[in-house]
Amino acid sequence: MKYLALSSLILLCSCFKTTEQIQREQVVDNLSNQSAGTSSRVSDLQEEVTALRGMIEESSHKNRPEQYVKPLQEEITLLKTRIASQEEAIAGMKVQNDEQKKYLEQVLATLEKMNVELTKDSKAKKKKESAKMGSLQDAHKLFKDKKLIEARDIYAELATSGKKAADRAEAIHYLGIISYVEKDYDQAIAHLTALFTDYPKSAHLSSGMLVLAKTFQKKKMKDESKQTLTELVSRFPKAKEIKEAKEILSKL
């Protein structure tokens, strides 16, 4: 709860910049651009001064009257004033730019520290939740007691978070069985197909394929059922499900 108000912001910190960061970085960029532009203008003014001085020297060599030289001297004085003003502005921008960069570094350091703490808290929370997760034995007992809703919740968690592939495959198998029992045939097909494609070496594959074939039958998908049973007989000729599979095949 310590950083709840900023949690959504910090959790994205490692991948995305915050709005505040972007705005402040834009300020720094703008200041840098302004400083560069001002420096360029100062350079231009200095070139003008040099050119005017050259004109004055040329006029002196040619003995031109003072009324011609005086305006040039006045313009040089004006340009020098403008240069001084621009240089003062550059100095101010540099100070402001340095302050913005320093502030950004402090903000980013704070965000990084908070992000590390939140990551640790998140990992600890996941570890704690994982410890609370029911086991396959718990789910099997609930399934045997026909408490299918409670069993399904545990199986669903294990199907995605189980440490072992065999446990995940077994959980998916039982999710398919429960869906079949509850006559949710589309969901049963989804689970049992996932078992077949994702865990082709699962010990529960022959059982899952038999239930999948039965599910296809319930859906009036005769060709799919026949194909599944044929594959079952071909791949697992000694499985205990073969007898039933052949009986169903003989009737298709």
C-alpha cells in the first residue's frame, strides 16, 4: 500500500517513460535547442560587428566624412549590446538546463528504486499465492467427491502455473473431463485438443483422445470422432481405452 497511488506508473517504468518524464525531457530539449539557437544568433551578430568594423576601417582609409562613419559606430555599439543580452540569456538557459537535468536524474533514480521494491513485493506475492495453490491430489479428491466447481478452479490454476509439464498436462486432461461431464462440449474439445497438441507424450493422452472422440460424437461431428478413434487405436494399441474405442468405431 506504500506506493499504491503510483503503482500503475511505476510498474510501467522499466518499459515506458512517464508523462512527467517526457514533459521534463522535452523541456530540457527545448532549452538546449533555444540555447543553440541563441548561440547561433550571437555568432551572426559577431559577424555583423566584424563586417561593420571592416567598413569603418575602409572608410577611414578612404577619408570618408564622420557622418558616414558615425552611424556604423552606433550600429556596432547596438550590436554589442544585443550580443551581451544574448550571452546573458544563454547563461540563464544553461543554468536552467542543468537544473532540469539534475531534477530528472533524481526523479529517475527514485522511480528506479521504487520499481525495484514493487518488483520484489510482486514476486513475494506470487510466491505466497503459489504456496496457497491447491495440489493435484486436492483437485482429484474434489473431483472424486463430485465437487466439480472447486476441482476445476484448482485444475485451471495448475494448467497454467504447475511447475511440472506432467502436472499441467494432467490438469488440462481433467478440465476436459469436467467440461464433458458438464456438457460444455466446445470447452471440452478446446481442453482435450490442447492436451493432444501441447503434450503429445502425456500419460493421459489415450484417455483424453477417447473422451475427445465422444465429445465429437455429441457434437454430431462423425468424421472427427472417427479420425480421433482411429488415431487412438493406431498410437496406443495396448491402452485400456482401446476396447471401448473399437466398439465405438464399429458403430460409426
